[in-house]
Amino acid sequence: MDKRTFLKTIGAVAAGVTFSGNQLLAGNAESKRRKTEGNQLWLWIGGKSDWTDEQIKDAFAKIKEYGFDGVCSNGDLEYFKRLAPITKSLGLELHAWYVTMNHPGDKEAQKHPEWYQVSREGYSCLEKRPYVDYYQWLCPSQEAVYQYIESQVMARAAIDGVDAVHLDYIRYPDVILPIGLQPKYNLVQDHEFPEYDFCYCDTCKQKFKEEYNQDLDEMEDPTKSKDWRQFRYYRITRLVNRLTEKVHEQGKKISAAVFPYPDLARTICRQSWDDWNLDIFFPMIYNNFYNEDARWVGKATRKGVRDLKGKAELVSGLFLPAFKTDAEMESAIHFAKKNGAAGIAIFDYNGMKDNHWNLLKTLS
């Protein structure tokens, strides 16, 4: 998976902090109408820190003109301080996109090599990286890692005009790649290979032993242990829900880009996202990664909506290169809305061509 491919996106709020749906999802009558009809339109857009303010204004004015309701944009803190007044003036909802667990080239994190995940093979991903060079994942079991991530998330939430923090890479490394991507790496992943199976650091082993009274080092095959799977699901879930509580305390929302539907996400990357207390979920239903057609977008949407049980909105994420024709893209949008999506999100701005802009405007 190249970097562009994977860089893209409640009712139950943590104890002690409560928000009404109206408080968290306030908007004008038009936005409420769109939400009711499943017509929300979102766009992932990479940070444009090198743009002038005029370039930013022009680009985001076009995004608004073509019917988009919100954007998930990444960048550094200074960029968000420049961007937020612009999106606010345009009436665009701004989610500050933050790559959460994967920290390639992070000089601050690299001062703490013990923070990085360790494979079942016994190598830290700081030293031996699975699949691609930019896979350097932090361990969700370590309190120091949580505190570091929380500081980054809260710095974004504190910016005036940022409506929400958007979590990405909020998972473990892919223990099983989507079937459509495996040939790219000359892989047939018919089981969980040790070099892609994380995290087996000392902290994880210790906490697992404390919580389940089992020793990973004595297990003949940890991949068969349901308890070990559940332990890792919970490590990410606990981290997400702690962040949710903090972000809500700031009076902001929180969202995430997640894998297509919970059962698949648990299998591929230990991501049990239907247990998370987020306000909006953006499942990346990139059908070509799974050798599926546009109809699968609807099937995955239906499973996600079912598993969330109404506790949060689901906005179906679509991958532009998955569609060979406008008709395919229009069909995917139809299937997403028909199966309960609050709207769709497009990955990404850089891939938008005139036909995409025009098609989306007719559907908005």
C-alpha cells in the first residue's frame, strides 16, 4: 500500500461528560435537512501549508460551491490556525485530520524507542518496518504513548474554528492486507504471519498477563487466542474513548477514518470501531481494495450502520480510483445512501477531476 492509498476517515460519551445530539451536531436548517436525507458530502484534503491564504480561500470556496458540507484536512497547527477562519466563514465543518498510531520520522517519538510496536517475530517496527518504510507504529498499551498522542490531539481541538479532531491510522498495522492489495507485495496472506502481527512488546505481554493470567511467551500459537485478540481490540478502544472524553471536554467533536465495517476491521487491523464513542465514523469503503464492485459499498455501509445501532452517524468513504466511470461512482453513492449512510466522503481532493466535481454537485 503506497502512502497516498492509506493517507486519507455519539451518543455514548465517556463518564462525567454529557452532550445532547443538538449540542454536538448543531447546524442550520439546511445542514439538518441534508443530514436527514443522507446527503452529507465530505472531502479528505491533504494539508496545503505551502499555499498562500488566497490559494486556500479559492480552493475551499470551490469545495463549498460544489455542495460539500465538511472537510477532513491534515496539516500542522499553524496551518489549522490559518485554515479554520476560512472554513468557518464559508460554513464548512472542519475536522483536523491526525495520523494517530503511525508516526514515521517522528523525532520526538524516536527519542523513546520503547514506544514502538514489536512484531511476533521479535522486531520493533522502528527497526524492521512491515510492508513499507513509513510504517512506524506506536504501542497503544503504553501510558506515555497515550499522553503524547493526547497532547497532539488536544492541541488541534483547542484551535478556534476547528469543529472536530479526525483520527486516522487509529489501529494496529495490517495483520492481513485487503485482498486486492496483496499481489502488490507478492503476498498470499492465508494466515497471520509473524512479521505482520503486532504488538508483542514487554508492556503488552505484561498487561495481558495481568488481565488474563496468561503468558504469551508460553503460548504455542497466540493467533488462536480469542483473549489475545480481545486484549488488542480493547487497547485501541480504550485509547479512542479516552481521547473522546478529552475532546468533548473541549466542546469539540471527534471522528475517525476506519476500515469498511467492524468485523472486517477486527480481522485486518484489530479495530473494533463499533465499541468507540465517536460522533461520526468515516469507514473507508474502498471497494477495489477488496476486489469488489460498487454494490459492495452498500453492503459494507449496511453492516456498519447495523453495528453502530444508531449511536453515531456513518459517512461512507469512497476512493476515486475505484470507479472507472461516473456511472459506477453514482451507483456507489446510491448504494451507500440506500443502506443508511448519513452521506459520503471522497478521498481525496487531489484526485478530483471536473467530472467528479460536476457529478457530486448534481447529487448534492
